[in-house]
Amino acid sequence: MVKPSVEDKMHGQSCLLTPAQVLLALLTLVPPLLAHMEPVEQVTVVQGSLVTLSCEARGMPPPSLSWLKDGQPLSLHRNLLLDGQETRLHLTAVASHDAGLYSCVASNAAGSSTKTFNLTVLGEKRPTSVAVLGQPVSLRCQVEGQPTPEITWLRDRRPVAEGARLRMFANGTLWLAAVQRTDSGLYTCSASNPAGRGSADRYRLNIVGLTN
């Protein structure tokens, strides 16, 4: 029986490996396994919003991660962030040309695995909500996800902070008491969880009424 050998690159010598050593070497190879695998994950966002596509992989040796859009590499994409065995693709102010199939590919010596996102970009919607000066108003945020998304609100792209006249409820609703003219603007509901981030609802809040 011929025993497998490994060549010593430094000295040009070879050494024999026992069958147990060969088996151990093979067992240390683990194909990449991507977290939250689905055949194709559907992601729908509104034009002009922010979306984050996340991909995390495990394997032995640690897999390398790369991204494709419609089959073309995105290795030099300016919004592509790599952190060890996790990668995130941030798309800001998405437009119609950003729609398509995004694939995260994890590969190592034992094989490869792919996670695909189908990104759909809807036409920008800015429903108008009218509030009477000095009266309360509620803005709803309808989102779904697993795990349950964390919801934040932005006004004219700046975070909204809770205060005496403003509350954010657990269901995502933003409540403003005794609205003032300075409360007018574009309100955006943003939702995030470990799978990514995206914008859900947008409202153009107009304040009507006369000051005393």
C-alpha cells in the first residue's frame, strides 16, 4: 500500500502521512454555510430610500465573500463593507437602476454557497398628511420582519428624538401633540434588524391653521 506523502517546500523532502492524519486533514474542511438561507430573499424598497443587504458565512477554512449584481462582480463597489466573515452592501438613495438580483458568494477549498436577494425598487411615494396647528397627529409605520425590526423616524433625513410633544410607540406609530409649523417636513419611517435596513413609509406633513 502506498502511503500519501507531503513535500517539505523548504528542504525538498517528503514525509509520509498516516491514514488517520489524512482523514483528519479532510475533516477540517467545512464548506461555507450562509446564515438565514432562502432560495431568493425578496427585498422591496421605495425609490430614494436606504437599503442594506447583509451576508454572513461560516466554514473551514474561513470563506472569502464576494458580491454579484445580475451576475457581474461588485468587488469595487464603494458601499461594500467587509468585516471578517460578514459583509454588508449599503445602497443609499436607491434608484430604479439599482433593482436586480444581488448574490453574496462564500467560497473556500471545500466548496461554495450563494445567497441571493431580489431587490425591487418602487416609485417614490410621499403621501401628504395634513395637521391642524395646535392639534395632535399620528403617522403610522407598517413593517414586517423576522426578527422584529427596530423602528426609527427621520424628519428631513435627520433623526427624530422623543420629547414632551413627541412619542414613538412600540408598533412604530409616531405621535405629535399640539403640532407647530416647525413640525412640517418629510417624515420617513426606517426599520432595521440583523438581516438589513430599509425605509418603509414616508409622509409629507403640512401644517394648516392661523396663529393667534
